[in-house]
Amino acid sequence: MKVLILGAGEVGFHLAKRLSQETQDVILIESDSDRAEFVSQQLDVLTIVGNGASLPVLEEAGIADAGMLLAVTSKDEVNLVASMTAKGLGVKHAVARISNPEYYGEGSALSREQMGIDLMINPERECAREIFDLLSSGIATDVVPLSGGRIRLIGLRVKAGALVEGRSLERLAAELEGHHYVTVAIVRNGKTEIPRATSVIRAGDQVYLLSPTAEIGDLAPLAGYEPSVLRRVMIAGGSTEGEHLAQMLERQGVECTILDHDRRRCIELAEHLPRALVLHGDATDVDLLEMEGVDGIDGFVAATARDETNLLASLLAKTGGARKVVSLVHKFEYLRLVPRVGIDASVSPRMSVVNAVLRYIRRGKVVAVANLTGIEAEAIEFTVEPESLIAGHKLKETHFPKDAIIGSIFRGNDMILPGGDDRILVGDDVIVFALPSAIPEVEKLFA
């Protein structure tokens, strides 16, 4: 399928890279000639310099025979105009990245249906949901709900002396028979491994597990952590993401404090969040953090508009005694720094957009997609259809690609931890964890 991507920023670049790896015909449109040249040198995609909302530019890119348009520039109006133009020219699928709530909020004069756009993605709201899930699970560096929330993909770092340290997955399966989880990936020294039975867990490993939502708390002692309860959260930065997060925390009865350096923004937040404590101050003011009780606080979120401020505030909060620290990170290249400097987790609004787009692209037999930060792999949830090649076969008969693993099978309300003799049946929901090189082969099995 020919895919037109508008915007060669970090979102567009990441989408182009991922889709081109999967042999899609990708054309990237970027108004900045220097950025366009950089992308053309890095990726095997056709790059066109121009305004993505311009009809001549879209025609030059081949909009007439494109199957999908992904408008992911940083300008809402460009994304809206380009998406509406594409739909008017017969493009089957148009996706727009939209931040301004005036274009998608309740009561808006311009709804998605009225404009004919298939999907609008709001990065800030998606990002706030991810942060809330991370805070709710005290041990996790990544949390992705799957199968309607019945199961979660959890990323965590194994502590020295943990129960699982030094043991192979085969041994752990025998020793922890009552625990219903599957290890789907191990990241060690920056390299992602799809594990086998003989793989050994080591201290410092970043491990990704699939676990029933109700049993996530049981994972903490296995990885060397103490169980925790979310009661108090401090948010440094009154950004849109911070406001959305505070609203979610208020609904759950979590005590919330917000710091922001802009006095006017503080007044707005105080009006919108009646149960939160809003303070005018600098997120990197050590004395202020200490005075407001950062020592021992259950969760600290750095959510300003500047990555450097967020990273510094997160480090100050962590050294000040905060139990769980999450940093908002906009630049993809900073995401890998987070675990190295001791911050517990990071969330990227741009990665949230990437995930939402990939979920839409793979819809149909695909129920959900998760593209995680700092790891070159995807979790994909498929529904097995009668025509699927894998339907009716035992796993040991399927010649499943080596860079992919089936993490779980849902059959009705039953979760199955898969083994070689388990058979995939029509109607099953199957969660697969795969490196990019294996995704096309995996999709063929479920096609």
C-alpha cells in the first residue's frame, strides 16, 4: 500500500522508518528542505519538499493512488486541510494529529465525522493515560493494556538479589507454577532479545512481561521490589498533559500537587482542578520540592514543555526520595537516557501518536498495537479469523519466526499460557511480541 506521511519531524520519521521496514511504499512530504534531505539520507523512502496542505504537492506525491494519508506535522491546521483534501480526492484512510481541543472536543463545530477524517489523534490526552497507568503500577517502566484491559504488557528492570536473577525461564516456569505471566522480551546492553526457555534473567535486565491485570502486584517481589499504593502525586509543570493527568488522578481520589512557573497558568489550573493543590514555583527548585514533601511521595511526574527541565526535575525528585518518577520526554533520542540516569520511566507524546497510528494501520484482524520506548519491538494483538493461516494448527507446527513470540492466547474468558502443543482456534485473541523484521511474516500467519 502507498502511504503518504506529512511531516518529517520525529513522529513522521519514526512512522516512515517503521513502515518502510515492513515493505510499505512510503512517501514523505516535508516543508523544511534541510530536514527533508536529512531524512532522505537516513531512510529508504521518497522525500518531497513542500507544503503538505498544498494540492499540487499532494498530486506530485501521488495522492491519486495512495491508500492512506498520515498527517502528523506539528500544525493542526495543516493536518486538517491535508486530510480533508485527501478524502476529497478519494484516499480511503486519512489520519490527523490534532492537539487543539477546539477541533475534537465535545460541542466542537468541526467534528471528525463532519470533516470526513477517519482518525484524530490527540497526543497530550494519550500521553496522560500512559502516565496514569505507569503511576498505578509502581514497578513498571512501561504499561500497555491489552485484550480489553484483561492483560497488561509490563516493562520492568530487575534488581540485584531479585528472586528471578540468575534463573532460566524454563526453571522459573517450574518454580513459579502459580504465577501466570510470560516473558516476551529481554533488553540487555541496549539489545532486544526474544527469549527462549534457556534464556537467563540477570540483574539490570529490562524485562517485558505479559500478566493478567489482577496479578500485576504479584510481580513486584519477583523482580526485587516492595509493593506500593498510589496516594500522593506531585506534577511539575502545568502542561496540557499535566492537566489531563491531574483530572484522572482526582477522579481516583489521589492527592495531587501541581507546580508551575507561570502565575496565570496556575490560576487557570486552580479553576479547572478544584481538588488539586496548585503552587506557583520552579520545578527544579530543590527547596520547594523538599518543602512540599517530595521525600516519600508515591509518584512524581515532570511534565513541563522542556525535556531538559523534565530530566533535571526528575533527577532532583528521585534523589530527594520520590518513590516513582516519570518524565515527559518529547525528543526520541532522549528516551534511551532515562533508564541510564536513574529515572524510573518516561512517556513521549510523539510515541503516543506513533502507537495510535500503528493501531489504526493494523486494524481489522489486529485488535491493538504497542510500540514501546527504548525497544525495537511491537506487541500486536490479533483476532484469529477462519481464513487465517495459523487457525487450527498447533504452535509447534506453525514455523513461527524466531524474532517473534506468542505471549498469550485468550479463548473466551480463559487466558492460556501457550506451549508447543497448544492449538490456535478461530476466535482466539492472540498477543504476539515481535521485532520489526518478523512482523510481515507474523501478519501473514494471521491474515
